[in-house]
Amino acid sequence: MKKVLPVAALLGVLAGCTNTPPTIGDPAPQLTDRRAEKVYQDIFERYSDRGEIYDGFDTRLFAGASFQTVAFREARVQRQAQFQLLPKSRVEELLAKERAEAEQFHEFFLGVHVNDYRFDDFDQKDSIWRVVMLTPSVEVEPLSITRVGRADLNLRATYPYLGVFWVGYRVRFPKVLPNGAPVIPESATHIHLRLASTLGHSELRVHAR
């Protein structure tokens, strides 16, 4: 006789399902120095968040975003330097470039995994997605969204939420409003990156500074 699971047991099985895409390929690279790895992961978690969009039990979107504060940019450069054994002069060059960019824009790195490739169009003018940054006082649309490309090992070492088939984007927002006020007020502790379309919406929350 066919055995039927009680409703409670079935719900328990469903509750144990993972909310992230299956791991394919090698795990993201990590530093051999455990202390240095933990320092980076702590900074990464402070300025990163993950989100999902579902249609019932069907996945529409997995996303991860990292806010490119000066502290996070510096941590990224130091991580690259440790992996690639970069000379001090090259590290200083990269740090100067990152700090200059941080003065010009508020920027997110956005990683996405979309089951239907037609919906992976964040950088297109007629994209189904509306992407905005939310602060305690204002909602701001991006100045630009640039496709970085398919995740490789270097990207995955920097942004561990990325899987093999994820795609990265650079999303830039203005630093000031038309009236001269800062987009992110000094009092802000957190900001959000909202992804919204007819498929659904997700808000990723990170520390503002």
C-alpha cells in the first residue's frame, strides 16, 4: 500500500528546502590565512545582502548585492593583493582609483541568477526591471547599469554569493540630489537596493557606511 506523508511531515520537508541555487562547480576561493579571510568576510557581510523572487515553488530570481563603500573597496583591493601577490605600488594605484570612484558615485555590485535568460536584461533600456536605491529620505534611480559579465573565479572570490552561472552588473547612483542635498543623509544607518518587475520584487538591505 502506498504510504502518504502527513501534512505536518510534508510541511517539514518543504521547510527544509534551501533558498539558494544548487552549488555547481568549485566553491568560491578563500585565502589560506584564516584570520585575513574572516576579516574580509565580516566586511563583506556588512555591505552585502541576498534576495529571491519566487512564483510558488518556481525560482524567478536569486540576487546578491554589495554596496561599494570606501571600506569595502579597500578590503576588495587588499584581498586581490593577497591572492595575486601584488607589489605595494600596484596596490596603492588600485586604492587611489577606488577612492576616486567612491567620490563620484554611490555604487553597487549586483549579481543575479535568472532561470529564464530573457529576464537577465538589467542593463537594457527596455528592461523589465526597475532598479532603485532607497534611503531614509529619497528613492533614486541609477545613473547607469553596466553588465560586468558571467561570474569567474576572481569575481566569486570577491562576491561569494555568486554561482558559476550568475551574471554581474555595476549599478551607479548619484552622490547628491539636484538640490545639492546628499542622497544618503548622515543620519542613515541602512539603505536598500530594490529590484522590481512583473515577476515580483526584492529589497536588499545593507549598512550605509
